Amino acid sequence: MFAGIDTLVVNQLSGKWLAIVILMLVWKLAWVAVALYRSLQLKQKTWFVILFIASFVLNDLGILAIIYLILTTGQKPKQDKPPKPKKKIKTKKR
């Protein structure tokens, strides 16, 4: 019977190594989640896309997310400007 690659990998990992892999996964997901949240707050769509794609493609343990968070430490979220009030047209009363 053929076992999937994930089953083979889990069977090869002892309890200690499995715990380390899970810990690294949680570490990375936490940093990426915080960085994605910050990029949404700062309305930086390009960084959001880069971080989102990199979180699936790169196995960097969240280093890219940590660098982004360091670079954006002092920035505050952009506030939407309130719309300008419409000018009322004055009409002469007769």
C-alpha cells in the first residue's frame, strides 16, 4: 500500500524533532500574521502581496516579516480624509 509523503515524513520524525518543526511553524505563522495585519493597517498593498506570497513560497522562518515589522515600526496607520462638505447654492427668495 502506498503512503503519502506527509505520512512518511511524520513517521520519520521522532517526538523531539516533530516538536521542533511544529514550534518553527508556529513561530513563522505568528510573525507573518502580525506583518500582514500591519501591512493592512498601513494600507500597503504591495507589501501585503509580497508577504502573503512569500509566506507560502519561502521557508525563511518569518525573517522577511520581521524585517518588514522593523522597517515600519514608527509608522502610523493612514487616516481616511473626511469628504469635503458640499457647497450649498444660495437661492434668492422673492
